Amino acid sequence: MAYTLKNWSVDKVGVIGSGQIGPDIALFFAKTLAPHGVKIVVIDVSEDALAKGKAKLEKKVAKGVESKAFKPDQAERMTGSISWTSDYNELKGAKLVIEAATEDLNIKQKIVAALESVVADDCIIASNSSHMEPEVIFEKAKTPEHTLVIHYFFPAERNIIVEVVPSKHTHDVVTDWLMEFYEQIGKAPIKVGSRYGYAIDPVFEGLFLAAALEAEKGSGSVKQVDAISQKALGQGIGPFTAMNLTGGNPLTAVGLDHYTTKIHKWFRTPASLKEKVEKKENWETAGRGEKVEYTEDEFKKVADAMTGAYFGLVGEIVDSGISNIGDMNMAVNTALVIREPFAWMNEMGVANALKLVEKYAADNSGFPVPECIKKQAASGQPFEIPMVFREDKDGVAVIKIRRPGVLNALNLEVFRQLRNHCEAVEADANIKGAVITGFGTKAFVSGADIDMLAALKTAAEGEDNSRQFHATLDYIEDMKKPVVCAYNGLAFGGGNELAMACHARIARKGLKILAGQPEVNLGIIPGAGGTQRLPRWIPFDRALEMMRTAKPIDGTTGLELGLIREEVDGDLVDRAVALVNEFASGKTELKRINREPVAGVPDKAPEIDLGHLSKKIDAILCNTIIEGCKQPLREGLKLESKAFGECVETEDMHIGMETFLKEGARAKAAFVNK
């Protein structure tokens, strides 16, 4: 057995190094590749390191079983897929090897030489270096065209971001394959240009430096600066706490000194860090549950400095050309658990963000003010942050929604970008049609952004929100060129409503959850067309049941009901592209939605056991479906928008939203039927 993608099969992968991150990378591969029969080989020269790495991995797997993240048989398959050895010959036949040894050039180059004496010339050899340029690491490689950096982030088995950093020698086909490979196995890869530190670590280590400098200046104690930074930047943990948890003091000290010449002169190793490295001490941060006290003035001083530094750091990366606004906004937020930088600048106003950066630069010698922020502030417009991407294949536009941190959830900005892409497709004489799909394999689109929905306060706001969704979906439905939805994963709520606005739908084979309309769990009804389109694509009684009970269907059921036209065992997007071309040429008949009133609609919905669900919302839902489906489609959609607005002013909508936000998707709201 093997994992196959684009005619390239992998039946064995290697991980070199059983220290801090190697076992975590091996665990990630075991989770994603063991089901395909792929063998994972962990190599280390130290038997002690191998034993500790194996114990560490098995402890994490055991915790996964305990928390029910893994089933016992899955855990057994994962651990059984990994071998731990000091024998490089065990890597014969490997098609991908990740070097994850210590950050020492001499050691890394010795490992590369040892690997090249064992693996075939077409094996991809990657380094998990956190800083060194691939041209430096693989300077002596025999096949540099198959080498590059793949940088994981802590914890490597769970953090979805990886930086893919090709050298000037790396073949594009290798880079492109790896980008798709990592997306397909659950990561969110970003392609980064070759520069010391790449795109994310200069932000992580730069924020640590900014925090250390504030503490050294006396703006606050280490404990105070750590707490203020965490709160001000929306960090999961403060910068000093992050250093303690990752053991990053020594590596950061080296990195900051190199940044001085590789990036700009503001970077340097602060005196306080040198002292901690020398004494091998951790930083004094707040204990669990400890409340850190500080004044409003102390908070503002540190918060403004850290925010100005943050914006300046991400802006410099964009100015350098090694990354872009869309990737940085997504990856920094996801990898480092921190507020999306460019979205935050838009929220506060780019001109105000620029003032914070300029103030920080004035107070900190050598810190540059990024040109991208200056230019955007001068324009008076917000940054354009792409979340919807277009790539043309065989005369077809493949439009992909990428918001991996929220499973590609929809908000009004996503709809705006989607509409713009669709308008461009319709106007492009060289394009025959479009495929709409989602990033990754977990979700096509998980639904509408809950924060957006929870912010609705009046019926008018709710109705307007629904109408804005309808405007884009109606446009897609009206497009003269064929549009095919490729369900790469589950589609809930607004995601399924987007799919149903497309002219045809196909899905990846074997989806245990294909589609669902779970809105009633939140105390609302579908507001982006679901009440009217679902009963026109599948039998009315099944559509009514799906929306009233919130129960999803799998791919097989979706095929039987007619929601999708086929399940795809191979490359989903390639098949969708081929289908668009078949529709465009007339080879295959395209059956668009029937916009006439639905035949045989009952006057009343049958009585069912609603369990904990709201009777108030069910009544609104049933009336909307039944009365709307008795009318032409677009008239029914108008009724849906009004009914969605009506939900906003119910007590149950606010109970449902609050329950979801506080307790998660699995919690059952205590509705009061009002």
C-alpha cells in the first residue's frame, strides 16, 4: 500500500532526529499516512534519544485514546507504522525524508550526505531547519533539485502551518507537489522565499525581542509585559511564556544575532536573553490562575509598543517579497495564535496602524517602517486580504475558499471575493466555466462565520445579512457558464447553500459527513437559500427532515437523493474541471435547478419529536419552507430573508449562539421556545 498523489506514490517516509520535534513530525505522518499503509522510519544515532522519542510519541497517542481523539485500533495502527532505528539503510525506498536534527550546519550536511548514499535520486530530502537557507543546508547535495526546507511549528503534530521553502535549485514540480501533498494530509502550507528565518520566525522572535526590550526599559516587569502582550495582541500565550514552553532561548539568541545582518539592524540578542541562556534559566512568568496587576498607563505603553512592533514585523516580511499579505495574515494567526495582523490593521484603520509603527520606529533605532503599510495608509483604503483564490486549469477557473482556521467558514468578505471571482469568470472569454471548492480535506465550507451571525441584533440586520448572501448565490446560479461544486469535505449550513447555488455537485468518495443544515441547533433557520434550494434538489420530505432535525447525510446518501451527481475516487478537482468542460461543450447535459414552485408541497409539516430543539424556530422554519416552495424560487428566497430576520429577534437565537460560543458545537442549547 502507498499514498498516491499526482502519479507519485509514497510508501515510506523518514524522519531524521528523535529529539524535540522529530517524534512529533513522525506522529503527524502516522496519523495521516498509516491508514494508507505508509511506513514511517525515525532515525537517530543515539539509542537513548530513540527510546525517549518513542516513549514521548506513545504517551501522546495514549492520551489521544483517553480523550477519544483516536480509536484503540487507530492508535495501534499508528504506533505500529513507525520503526525506530539508527540504521540509515532502513530508509532505502523512501520517497520523502524530513531532517529534524539540531540547528547545526555541519550536522545537517553530514545527514544529507548519509541520506544520499541510501535513498534514490528522486527522493525528496527536506530540512526542518527553523532558520537556515536551503541553499546553505544543501550546498553539497548531489541532487539539490529535490531538496528544500519544510518548517513545522510547535506542536508539529497539531499545528497546521508549514513553511515550504524551496531553494533556487529546487524544481517547481517538487515544490508544487509538496504544497498539494501537505494540503491533502491536513496542513496549511505556505510557500516562502529563501531568506534566513523564513516568514514566521522573524515575527515570533521579533515579538519576543520587542517584549524583552520593553522589560529592559522598565515599561513593566517580565511578568507584566508577558501578560499585557498576550492580552493586547490576542496571543494564546505571552512571548516569555512561549520561550519557556518551547525551550527556545538558545535558538532565539542565535537567530536574533543573525537577523541583524540578514534582515535589519534593529534585530539583536538582548542582554536579558544572553543572561538567561548563560544561566540556563526560564523567564519568570505568571503561574496557573495567577492574576498579573498593572496600571492603565502601563498597559497602554506596552500594548502600543508591541502592536507597533507586530505590524512592522509582518509588514517587513511582505516588503521583502518572500511572502504575501494573504499568507501572512492566515499563517501568523494560525501558527503563532495571535490576531490576524492585516485584518487588525483594517479594523483599526491602516492610518492608525501606521502611526503605531512610526512611533515604535522612532523609539527603537534601526526599526524600519514598511512601505506596504505606508502605501496602503496613503490610499485611504483597507488592505485586500485574499481568502478566495483562483487558478485556471484546462480553460476552467478553479476557485478555492481558504480559511483553514475556521474550516473555510463564510463571512461577507468571503462572499464579496467569491462574487468578484465569479464576475471575472463570466467576463473572461478564455474561460469555459468554474469549479468552486474548499481548502484542505476536512471541509468544503463549515458554514457561516458564527461571530458574524452572533453580532446580528435586529430583524432588519438579519434580513439584510440574508439578502447579501442571496445576492452572491443568486449571481452564481444565474451564471451562463457552468459552475460545479467540488465537495472536498463536509458542507454545513451556508457551505451547503453555496454548493446548492452551483449548477452541479460532485464529492470526494467516502465522505462520512457530506452535507447538513444544522442551523436549528443555533436557534436560526437557513438564511442563504437552503429552505428553498434543498427541496428543489432532493425530495421535499427528506429536505424538510434534514433542516428540522439538523441531521447530516453522508456521500452515499447524497448521491442517492440527487444532491450530488457522482462520488470521485481520484483527483476531485481534475474531475470537476473535466465535468465543466463536458457541460460547456454540450457533451454532458447540465440540468439546472427548477425555479418553478415545488409540486406536491403539503399545507402542514408532520409532527416530529424535536427533542431539545426550539419549537419557535421550527414553526418559523416549516412555514418558510412550505410557503416559500409554493412560490417561484426567487420569491421563496425573499420570504426566507424575512424569516431569517424574524429569528434574530427571538430569545432562542441568542440562547443558541451563546451556547455555541461558550460551550462549543456539541453542546445542546436550553431553548425556551420564545
